[in-house]
Amino acid sequence: MPSVQLDQTPRQRWQKVLYKKQPFADNYVDQSFLEKLRKNVHARKYLYWAVVFESGVMIQQLCSVCVFVVIWWYMDMGLLAPQWLFGAGLVSSLIGYVFFDAIDSGAGRNESGRTRWADLKSSVVFVAFTYGFSPVLKTLTESISTDTIYAMSAFMLLGHLIFYDYGANAAIVSSTLSLNMAIFASVCLASRLPRSLHAFVMVTFAIQIFALWPMLQKKLKAQTPHCYVVITFLSAVSALVGLLTISSVGAVLFALLLVSISCLCPYCLIRLQLFKNNIHGPWDEAEIKEDLSKFLM
């Protein structure tokens, strides 16, 4: 019988490269093609109550805007005297200042080197400056129609909520822009109040609720989470009660909005995480890990 000569040449192994000519079809792959495939490497697992807790930042900011609008409506209708609002705001600011210092334990003050005397001088200068320019604020938008003022104020308050720093690291976040839009809305609404004193008190109240109050919120969230939850609940109740005195339909819609944000949205987020399917592998874009700051010096 004729002998069968076997091919003793070792078979060439397929390599995942494009620069080398290989004896394989263009669409050929072997078992090692997807061996480095990884799924959901950086996926975060959320806990429901942790997400509900984090939603408190948005809840409190929505309630702040709601309270501000309700207070403005009461002053515009003559149901709230500016003296009472200024006194209540002054007492609340003093209590909040003492509370902030007690929670902070002087750590932030030691880092910044700012004294209580400097804080007092800044407050007096701001109050005096705002009071002196309140007649200008009152007559600043006389040539603009009231409907335009209301539309501008609504747009600015919406922008304040969009650009507010809720703790997310995103390009759209801008604390300065958010605060400026809120103050601009307060100036527009204050210009439609009866007297200059009303405008002064309204702008002062806007600074307290949009600039000072969020600072205390962040400190409470970081240092005393249980107290932060209680404050969030009280803020929601206050906003709903105030809105209920103006419009029952508005109060119901606002309550549904708060429940959706605090309860429904966290549930949807956790459920959608189950369908997350991000793939990672050697085909991803190269990431520069080295610190480039030394080359820029």
C-alpha cells in the first residue's frame, strides 16, 4: 500500500492584527477573539433608599422656589406686611448662622480665615446697599409689560433649577449662573410689588432662600443626615401648605411632582440598571493616565 505522508508543518495560529498577512479568511476569528470582553465594569449598583435620600436636594430646591413664589403672591395681594417678612427672615438667618457654626465646629472658618466680624460687616453692607437701591429696583422695569415680567421670571426660575448644583459632576452645572438667574427673577417680581420697601424685602428674602439656605442644606446633608431628612420633609410640607392656600389644583400637582421625584424616579432608575449592558475591551479608546501637570509647569 502506498504510504500517506502527513503534514508535519505546525498550523499557524491566528493573530488579532491587521498589519500581518495570515492564511485565513478576512472574516475569520478564533475562540480568543472575545476573551477580553468585559460587561458593566464600571456600573454602579444603587440602593433604593440611598437614591431617595439623594433626591432630597432637588426636593428642597423645588420647595424653595415654591415658597418664594407663594411669599411674593402674599405680598402682592397685601396679605403679608414686608416688616413681618423682614423680621422673620432676620431671625431665621441668625438661627441658621448659629446652627451652621455649631455643625461646622469652626473647621471651615479656620480654613478660610474669615471672622464673624467680617460676616457681620458684609451683611450690613449688603442690607444697606439693597435698601438704598430699592427705589431703583422698583422702577427698573416700569416700561416692560407685566406679562413679559412674569414670563421672564418663570423662565429664570426654571433656569435656576436646571443649572443648580445638585451634586452631579456635569458640564451643565453652574452655581453662579443658577444663583444669578434666581436673583434676576426676584428683581423682576419685586418690581411689581406696591412699594420700594416691598422690593427691598423681596430681594433680601431671595438672597436668604437661594444663596444662604442651600449652604446650610449641604452642611446638614454632610454632617447630620437624619436632621437633613427632617428638614426636607418640613420644607415639602411648608411649600404644599402655602401653595394650597392659593390653588388646590396647584398643590395637588406639586405634591404629585414631589412624590414622582422622590419615590417613582429612584425606582425607575434602579429598574433600568438591570438592562444596562456596557461592553469594555482592548478596542476601547486609549486613556492617558499620567499626570500632565508636570509638563505644563
